[in-house]
Amino acid sequence: MAAATQPWRDLAKAKLESINESIPLEWRLPFIPRNDEQPDVTGGYIQQYLSKEEIEVTETDARTIVEYTSAGRWATETVTRAFCHRASLAHQLVSDGNPHLYNIKRVELSEKTNCLHETFFDAAIEDAKSLDAYYLKYQKPVGPLHGLPVSLKDQFHVKGVETSMGYVGWLGTFQGKKGTGKEKVFESEMVKELRDLGAVLYCKTSVPHSLMAGETVNNIIEYTWNPKNRNLSCGGSSGGEGALIGLRGSPVGFGTDIGGSIRIPAAFNGLYGLRPSAGRLPYYGMANSMDGQNSVLSVVGPLAPSVGTLQLLVKSLLSHNPWLHDPLVHDMPWRGGKAAIAKAEKLSFAVLRHDGEVSLHPPVKRALERVVQKLENQGHKIIEWAPPSHKRGLDILLAAWTYDNGADIRSALELSGEPKGEIGFSTVQQGAFQWKAMIWQGEADVRQAPQIGITYGGDIKPDPPKDATFIAANNVAQREYQKEYIEYWNSTAELTGTGKPVDIVIAPVAPFAAARRNGFLWYGYSAIVNLLDYTACTLPVTTVDKSIDVAESAFMPLSDLDKSVMDTYDPEIYDGAHVGVQLIGRRLQEEKVLAITEYVAGVLTN
């Protein structure tokens, strides 16, 4: 079928044009270098397009921003305009790529990829003016987030703008439905709470359609790259948030996580990202895939350049009593005592060096060892983490993700006629390195994360949805696995030397510092946390150094998958990329995990 007769293409193009046209003319860049010409567009590169005042404002920690706006030292309007400008630049800079490597045709500058799905700068500036007027009149802030710009993943409903979640068929609708009366009017519960707390909302960020991928790509914005190294992915599914905050186009943003979707982009972009346990923060009224699948719930959490910012946002939201408006939120205010105890006690840690399935790239290995060594130098006991089989747990998780065998995702794609997937594997050659990538085998200008087609069936006739008996059995298996894991954690009290089980498990977020395009082949390190519903926070550790992080010539893979993942590593391509790990605590231990993450971050800087 010719492209001209496929209306979804026209809808996607029109939406992309509207996003790009929302960027003020004076903020549009005359030139965007190729990824291989300028891999790193953070720091000095983006700063060249900003004034000294804008650099100062946008590189100030969120806690200080709130301190200044709450005291009248900085006008909220000034702060908001600065972040709108920097977000516009970020939107343009996480683009281009090396399309010749993936059989993707090069497109014109106006069609390049980016990290924003929606901008509402004018509305944000009006909100900022109102906050300034309030302060001028009453000489006090509206709330604990007074004047703080906050970006949102494109799952949040915000009045005046669309929520496409990357689906062309959702454009002009409310979650794919027309005539509901909610279009561009309804707001998610957390959106209302952030406004009440004094935050300024100004943009929504890119996601892979369906949300079920660790790379950010869809038929509207194409592919969102990593601003620190534009040869690599920004992660997903909260990838637009990771890229935007990585470029300091936002001081803090919110993403969601059902398999790693906060922690993956946070780690890939050198950020802290909190995956809270289900029911700690309000999710009500957000768009989602597979809504009603309650075995493994998606959770919402913040990403930011500092742990203190995560603490500020979580503490502020909990002060608003979200359990009074979201039926799934626990009545659990911020427990400052938990954080204080975590800092005062002698801590013990465990380290997960291998999950039994996929080996770590050299930079990730080095990052783990650096954290372990720094903590041991502080006198902390580190034990090896040898839990119940993660493969067994991940089988339970995958079953939960596919209860409907992809019916929800396929139906969303069918609304516009977007292709559902023709996926294969192909060998990509770059210099001396070859690696296997998942490749879209359909028309070259169709953009889709291959993982979606593989997991959810693509254009292959799907199996019927699982029945209630299967779901009940899987829920029992999950409960028994969680019990087994709890008892293993308890048993470590015999090894720690403190008389108590380990406080935190240090683990990779992914086997790589960031994924190559179409190269996210393993989610096991992040997704096991979702099955267990544990609290976890990412920790930036280092950057890839090609002179140190050399490829392992004697590597012996455990399987074809293990080999394929290791084959994606090329120190020349990865050089300079962020490398992070995650610190995993038990369920509903957000205060403790954040406090220990802050402590470990301090240890790393010494």
C-alpha cells in the first residue's frame, strides 16, 4: 500500500510538525550536528545557546530553586522561561543518529527526532505569573514546590494538551476514545496535586508506544537518543524524561516503571531515579497499557540530578495526603525517622554481580566494583547476593505482562493502522565490531521498538487471552516466589556481622551502560524488582573510559543471548557514556533507600 493512502502517516507527520512549531522561532537551532560528529551535547555544548542567567537557573538544584522562589529571590516567571528555553534546545539536540547503520532513511531537519511530545509553555508562564502575584500579595509560597518547573512523562493527562502515549491512534482522543468529554480537560490525580503544591508544569516527554520497551521510539517523534552519547539510547520507557533532565531541560520529572522504566533512563542519563513500591505515590487517572493487569503494577516516581530533589518531591506529595484521593495509595506519610535511622546505623550491603543469565559489559562491572570498594573502605560489610533464581521470577513476570497476549497494545495500534511489527535479527557491522540487533523488517520509515513486536505478537495471529484459572495460578506463583525471596533476604543476617539482614542490594540496572539502538535484549536486572515490588533507586557512578573498559577477549558466553548482549559492546562507541547502578531495598522502604542512596553518593565523591 502506498504511503499516501495510509492516513496514520499523515497524522503522525502533522503531530510532529505541531510539536516542532510550538518551539518559539528564537529558540530554534540553525544546525544540529550528526551524532557521530558531536556525540555529547550536554554541558558546554547546550550552554552555548543560553544566557549566563539561564545557565545559572537551569543548573541550580531543585531544592535551591524552591528556596529562592519561596523567598522572592527569584521570580517564578524567570525560572519557568529559562527551563522552557532549555527544554526547547534539548528537544532538538537528542536527535539525528547514524541512520545508515540501521537502514533508516535520513530525514530533513524539521523531521528529526526529539524528546518532547507536548509543550505548554504559554500556560506555564501564566501559571508562573500567578504564583509570583500570590507571593507578592501574601509574602509566602503556595506550597513546598512553589515555582518549581516539573516535567511529565506522556502518560499524565494535563488540561489543554493531548496524551498520545506514542500512539498515532490516540491523537485527538481520550486514550483512543472520542466524544468522552475528557479530551484536553481531564487531569491525572498527581497533576492536580503538583499544582496545589506550587509546581509549574510545562511539557510532556516522549515514550515508546505501549511503554513496554527500554528504548524510546514511536511513529510520531521517531527515536530519542542519549544526550551524553548520541550513539546510544536514552532508555525507556520514561526515555524523554531521562534525556530532558540529562540536558538539564528540567530540574525534576516524573516517569513510571513496570519493568525498569524509571531506573533505565535514569541510569543511562546519569540521574537518580526512584522506583517506589506500588501504592506509595498517586497513579490514579494516568494513561497506561494493559490497564487492569494488577499482578505487577506500574508505579510512578521522580527522576532528578540529585537524591535531595527526589526526597523533596516525595515528601511534598505525601504531605498532600494522596490516599484521600487515590484508592490504591497507602495511608503512609513521610517517615523521617526511617531516614534518620538508616543514616545512623552501621550498614551492610550485598552485591549482585551476575543474574545467572546475562553477563555485564566491562563498564558496568567496573561501576559495581567501585561502589563495593568505596563502601568497604568505609568499613561496611559486603556479601555476595545469591537469591532464588531470577529466571524463574522473570518467567512469572512475563506471564503477567502477557495476560491479554497483546490485545490492548494491538488494538491501540489498529486505531490508526500503525503496523504491529515485523521483527527479525540482523548483524550490524561497525568498525571491527559486529553485533546482533533486533531490526524492523517492514517499511524503512516505520518506527517501532522491536521488543514490542517480539513480546506482544506483532502481526502474527495472537493466542487468546489467558483465562482466570491461569491468572490465579500465576498470582499464586508470584506470591510464593516473593515469600521465598523474603526468607532468603532474612537469612543474610547470619552473614552480615550486624545481626540483621542486609540493608541494601547493589545491582546493575542493565547489563550495559546504555543500549545500542535495537540492542536492548535483556531486562532481567531491572524487572525482577517489579515482580518483588521492592523499592529501588539508581546511583550514577562513573562514565565509560575506552582506555580502561576494554572488551573482554576471553569472554565465554553462557548462551546465545549472553553472547548477543556482549557483542553490542564497543568501547569506542560507548566512550563517555554514563554508568549507573541501582540500590535495592525492601518493599515500601522509600525513606530508607533514599537516605542510603544519598549516603553512598557522598562516599563515591570522597
